[in-house]
Amino acid sequence: MNRHLAVLCLLSALGLCQCSAPQVAKPLTPMERAQHLRDEGRLADAELEFKALADRGDDQALLELAETQILRGHHAEALALLKPRLAANVNDAEAAVLVARAYDGLGRIDEAIATYARRLTLKPDDVAAAVRMAELLLGRGDPEHASRVAYAGLKLHPDEPRLLVIAARTMLARGRLPTALDLAKHVTELAPRNADAWLVLGQVQAMSGDLAEAEASLKVALEIVPDSRDGQSELASVWMEQGATDKALKLLQKLVGALPGDASLWNQLAAAKHKSGNLEGAIAALDTAISLQPRRPVLYRNLAEVALDAGWPDRAVQAAGQARALVQARVQDNVAMPELDSLQLRAIIAAMMTQRVCRHDHNSAGLERELLTAAEKSAIKTTPAELTAAANTVEDAVRAAVARCRTAPTPATPAPGHP
């Protein structure tokens, strides 16, 4: 034996070193190699590897292939791959969750919710599926169902932060502020570095009118995740409520600069501009929001309100009509038809009164009948008494319109604004 090796082995026997041959790494199996590629972010290469295995009849590789396609954003391909498998075996829990995620990625919300429900029937302890299903239900305007899903998950995982956060959000959406506050505080105690927990706590506090506490909670959330879109948006809302409109505007301008395709942020920026008195800026921001999401009733409602204040009653009539048409088409946006009817009626009154004044027609005879006829054409039910009450609310709008009726053209309505 080599003298040096003998010395090493003697030291090893004394426990002072190890005397063994170098360890050779075990070769990866084809499945492990494909998974390693995916973990490294080489999704296209991983997809090819998984497909080769799946083509040879590897059942697990088929699931891995679908998940990789979902990660690449190829949701339709994953769905086509897995739907036959799930149809053949409705109790396939692994296929169910991937099909749900594929539907989710395609924006097919109702089908995603139904398939997440199937997954939870087969695997009730899937926290991620419960949270996502509850989020989708909230987005669809069904907080009661979302609440049931969240609480079913909490029975199995009572201290799971993600479930507590979504449960707090469902209670907030249902107007149950004390319960939402208790849940939010509990999760911040359990997970003090959970930004979502501080965010929902700030939202509940803001809704409860505790603006100073809300600001403090939101700032904690932003300390944890400084670039949080929702955290910054909520903080801007709190500042607006506190009267710090300039601070809110500055933050919202920064946000829309970073996320120019976010219609909700443009809508929020419009609200801040409206509050600051920059009505033309508010209209421009709403036009941008509508170009991004032309089928959101709330955007047209807000545009009608701003247009009235800015002295553009004809534009307000049009925008309110577009909002009503979308709501009648069952577009979900939590906007009530009676509110829109009232808004369009006010706009019609302001427009007709402005037209009379601008053409120096001060004869009010027949005006009531004309207004009733115009309301009827727009399918708005009203009475003479209701007309009078509505007319009393649009005096400022008429003054603003009359002040400019002979000096400025009505701003054009952008083409994307048509539902």
C-alpha cells in the first residue's frame, strides 16, 4: 500500500480523517433530469424531455408536461392534454388541479371555480386550491361562497396565514368588519412578516374609518414588499380620504408610470384628479382606463360623473348610457342599475337645460314633457316630482356647461369606449 495512503488510513482509524474513495454523483434519471431543467427555469427544454417520456407512456410525465406548459403560459395546450384524462377518471385529483389552473390562466373563471371545487372534494387539504378558488369567487362578486371555501380550509388548517387572509377579505367584502378585523389582526400576530396580512388589516381599518391605523398597517406591508401594487394603491386611497390629495396623486402617477396597462390604477388616478379639481385630467385618465377595459361599467359611470361636473352633459348622457347597456348585458362590476338610471336622468336634464340656455331659450313651457319623453326613450321610469328633485341636483353642472357652451367643443369620445 502506498505509504501516504497507509498514513491516511491510520488517521482514519483513529477518527482523525476519512479514508474512502471519492463519491461519484449518481446519474439522474430522465424524469429527474427534466425536473432539474424546469427548476433551473429552462422550461422549453424541460417540456421536450417530459413530452418524450409521456409519449413512451409515462403517466407521471404527462402531468409534469402539463404543469410545465402552464408555467410557460401555454394553458390551452395543457387543457387539451388533460381534459380527456380527467373525463376518463373524475377522481383524478392531480389532473383536476392542473385543469383548474389551465382554465384559470385562460380566464375561464366559472370552469376554473368548478374544477377547483372538484379538486377540493378529492383533496380537501389543498390550501393553494382553496385560496385561489376563494379569490376567484370574490372577483366574481360572490363573497358568501368565497367565505365558505375559506372557512372549510380553516377547519383543517386553523393557523394557515393564506386562508386567514382570504377569510378576512371575504368578511370585508360582506361588510362584516369586526370579524374581518379580528381575522386580520390574528394573522399579523401569527405571521408578522406576511405583507398580505398587513395589507388586509389596513383595508379593514380604512373601511372602518381608522385612517391613521390603516396608514400605519399599509406602511408595514410596504416595508415588507416595497413594490406592492396593491399596497401602494391602498395607501393612495387612504391619503385621499385623509385629504392628502397631492401625496396620493404623486404616488398614483408613479404607479401608472410603472403599470400603464392597469385600468384600475387609471380609474383611481382619475378619482384623485377629480377630487383635486383637475376635471380635464380626470376625463383623460378615464379615457385611458376605458381604452384598456372597454367593458367595465364603473368606468363609464365615473366618466359620466366627471363629465357632468366638467360641463359636458352630452358626454355624460352617452357615458351613463354605455354603463347601463353593459350592466343590462350582465357585465359584473358591482354597479347597480338604479344608480345608473338616476345618473343618466341627471345628465339628460343637464344637457337639455344647457341647450335651452345656450340658445337663449328661456321659455320653460314644455320642458317637463320633453324631459319625460327623453327619459322614456332611454327606458328610464320617472315622475314629474322625481324630475324636479333631479333638476335641483344639476344646477352646478348646468352652470359649468353654460359657461363653456359657446367657447369650447365637446371632447371627442374615443372609439374604444363603445361597449
